[in-house]
Amino acid sequence: MRKSLSKPGPLESFDERDSVFTRARLKPGTARHDEHYARHPEHFSADLRSRKLPHLASPGGQRYEVEAALLIQSQFAASDLIADAVEGSEFASAVGLPEGLAHGAGGPGAAHVLEDSSPAGLTLFAKNAAMFLGADDVGVAPLDPAHVYSHRGRPKEKHGHVPDLKHSHAIVLVFAMRHAYVASGPEMISTAEVARVYQQAAAACFALADSLRRLGHSARAHVDSNYLVVCPPLAVDAGLGELGRHGILIHPRLGSGVRLGVVTVDAPLVVDQPGSWGIAEFCKTCKKCAKLCPAGAIPDGEPSLLRGAEKWPLSPERCYHYWRTQGTDCGICMRVCPFTKHDTALHRIVRRTIAATPIFNRAFLWMDDLFYGRHREPKKVTGLGG
């Protein structure tokens, strides 16, 4: 397989306080607000404009639909309940974890022992459990410290904390969104599907981390609004795909319409190897997401070196501002990505050819334009039933 985007290095950790999602929650007049814009005055104008717009799934957004908005808010609320418990000892004591296993501490006193407790046996258990819990794919990678946040931005009580994550490995779970709803982006029902999959990912990662703790290992689930790690590069390291022009993981079978969850663990595991499926090379030719992004947030040029890795320099400010105008998380770039297709025999042949050689990339792009079009209009989903 051909070379994917490289990591000339050294890799640098990302500060979650600089994320647009963290910045959106800063309150004018507070110390955190003033401290951030003292460090990053270049963020101030864009953030001020976005704050004047309705929040996601709120009345006033151009794509607002009350039924979908209710599901978005309720599903994210359920995810938040799980996110609040990934570090808390209250849950551990409530469900009867042995003393010392709270906070994912691991150690002696494990409640269960696997028949095969070797690295291969534990890895097999973790992968089988992930698939049983609803993941569509799973991989294991060494936990590169550069993929751990330098400082936390969320939740608000952890703002500014430096993560103390001493785990050795990351188990990355991939969850596919349903095609009909991916195809509806940026309609609000597409965001409801995002919320549904994030809730599914949170529940699965929570259960997997809890299972590993019961085996005596220190483990932590990383779920929406309570991550200590950056998921996409870990997924690449775990052999689950390549980073696309739009900054999203493109899975070789499932495409761009996926969401990720991560469980980190301090245990010896058998790691998977990163690969190349010709995806990043195809992105250099395609540029479909860049040309169809209504916010102009995706560049149509070459990748550049960012924090030690080769990637395309996105504009999160433009992207997030468009989210707020629509009241949804858009998803156009995922919808128009040529890799986001049903797993049919024809699409498998195309993907295998792209993985083998770039010679036909322009022809495949032309065929994608011919059969699927180059337009921004979403597929209309009627009600909640699809």
C-alpha cells in the first residue's frame, strides 16, 4: 500500500482550551475569557460573531425542526451523564467495583480473571466486546503522548487542568452513521443522528472501560465532551483509516460518516498497524468537500505541517460560524465525500483500485460527479422515520 500523510514530527499536543467548542462557552467578563483572548487575540472577533447566533438545536437556526431538536438535546444530555461519570468514584462504588478500582485505578482485587490473560487474550476480549457493544470496527494503538491534550477545556470544572494520563494503549471504536441521515446534512435530522451515535459510542466505551477495570486494569472512556485524547490520529495509528482533507477520519469501508470513541488502558495489548488505502492521495485530487463547503472552511491546496504532522489546515472558526447560522453541525463534507457510500461490490472494486494505484483517481471522481452530482442540496428525510 502507498504512503499516506506523514508525521515528520516531533508531534505536538493540542490544547483543548483552544477548541472552538471550549471557546463558545467562555463568558465575557470572566477570568477564563480574558485569559484566553490575551493568549489568542486572533480568536476574539470570530468568536464574538458566533456567540451572537443561536446555539445548535435551538430556535432561530435556519434549519431548526422541533422534533429533531428535542432528540438532539435529549441524546446529548444522556451522553453528558455518561461523560460526567468516566472519572467519578461514585459510579464505581454504586455498581460494586472492588475497592481501589474507582477512578479507573486498576490494581489488585480484580473481580474477574480471563481464561487467557495474555496480551493477545486481553486484546481479543477488548475487540470482541467493542463489536458486541455496537462498534462497526475497532483497532488498538500505542498511546502517543502527543495525542493527549496539553490542557483540558471541557468540562468546565476541568478547564485548564493538565491531563495525568499514564495509560499505555488506546482502543479505538468506530461507529457508522446511517446513510440516509448522513445524506440529509445539513438538515437537523442529520445532527440528531450524530447525537444518537455519540450516545451509542459513549455507552459502549463506558462499558468497555468498566469491564477492563473489573479485570484489574486502569482504564478510562473518552467520550463526547469529556475527552483527554484527540481521537482521529489515534484511529489512524490503530489502522482504522486515513485523515481526509476535511479533517475527519475516512474509514476504508465506512467512509466519512463515522464517529469515534476511545478507551485508554494501562495493559499490554497487541497493536494494529497504520495503513494506506490511497485515501489521502485521492483527497489531493478530489477537493469535493473543499469546493462544496459553504463556509469556505476547507482548503483546496496542498497539506502542510501542523503540530508535527502533515494535514490540511482547516478554519474551525468558519466551520463553527456556519453551524451556528444553521443550528446544526452541517455534515456537508461527510455527505459529499466519495468514500461515504454503501458497501456494495462496485464500491469495493473502486476502493481496492484506489488503494492500489492513483492512476484512475480522476476517472473515479468524474464518475462520482456523474452518478452522485456536485451539489449542496441535501436529501430530504421525512420526519423521524427516515
